[in-house]
Amino acid sequence: SYVLTQPPSVSVAPGQTARITCGGNNIGSKSVHWYQQKPGQAPVLVVYDDSDRPSGIPERFSGSNSGNTATLTISRVEAGDEADYYCQVWDSSSDHPGWVFGGGTKLTVL
Amino acid sequence: EVQLVESGGGLVQPGGSLRLSCAASGFTFSSYWMSWVRQAPGKGLEWVANIKQDGSEKYYVDSVKGRFTISRDNAKNSLYLQMNSLRAEDTAVYYCARGGSGYYSRDAFDIWGQGTMVTVSS
């Protein structure tokens, strides 16, 4: 089955740029979605289809996807961005198609 | 307001059954793929199952195949997850989530419910 690999944690100072990676075999050929989840809350979609933002999501959130790595970039990080972030793809390549989530990355704002 | 509200969670013994429900409002429920996603305590997100707009396609994660059944009632704007032969490792918060309105299941989950807790323990 398809595997998405994320770093367990990323730390960044306020005002700096955070980059959270999501690795997968030829992930560049898939559409990647990103979710933010704060403690005790449901996930929130922050980037879809590699680089598009839902309405209401700040422009500080952006995404890219190429080769074997997709990246969520958060510019001018704020304390309120501290959360867990998950990448997601639809895997149609196997005999058992389904959604796959990465293991999640905890973003700490120093 | 677009909203998903889950219900039906609770404490159940290993081997038991539980049926989760998800009530949708504020959008045309019958136009969207729907999914169940779970999160074990302190763990990451795990997709469980999804169902096409008319119920003609259903997909499951391997760990629940043969034990869980996803269904929907478009007339009642409701999504369901029948869970049988429950195991301790099924303990999690279960979320329902709205997928896309397209033919294929590739669109992101743009609306999530607040979740319902399922605890499998003796």
C-alpha cells in the first residue's frame, strides 16, 4: 500500500517560514491535500490539490508538489499556527484503492 | 450553515457492535462523496471508509474490511458506519467528512464533523 512520510516535528520562530514535507513514491503525480488539527478539534483543510487554498485560509499557507516530495509552506508563522499537520492523497494504484494520510507533523512555534 | 454532526459513539465490549450516524445539513448531501476517518488517542488520522454519492461504490481500509459497513440515506441526509466484531484497536474518535462532488474520489475533505468517541474495552 502507498505510504506517506512526514517528519514528526518541525519547530520555527514567530515570523519565520515553516516547511513541512510529505514524501511518497512519485507523489508528484497525485493531488495532495493538507489539514491542520489543533488539540481537541476536528481537522481543517488548509491546502487542496497541491497548492490551492480554501476560502478563509490565509495566503501565508501555500503548497507545492514535485517528484517524491510535497511541501506545505507557512510564511510569517504565528503562534496560532501551532498544530498538527497532515498530508493526504488518494491511492488508486493498488488493488485496494483508498485514502492515505501521512503520520502527521507537530508544528511548534518557539 | 454547512454542518456534519456525528452520533452513536460509546463504550462497547470487544466483539460487540455499534452503529455511528452522521447528520448532514446546509448542503445537497446526495451530491457528495462521504468518508469516515478515525483517530486513536494520541495518534494520527486514519481513513476508514468512503461511499460514492449514490452508494454504488464503497472503499475500506484493509483493517476494517469484513467488519465495518458504510452506508448512506440521501433522503435523510445521513451517513452511517455499522461496526461489528469490534476490537480494542478500533478505539478512536470517529469523524465523518465531506469529499468532492465529482465522479472520482480524489477531492479533499472540506467539511468535518466534531467527532464521536468509540471505546472498545471490557
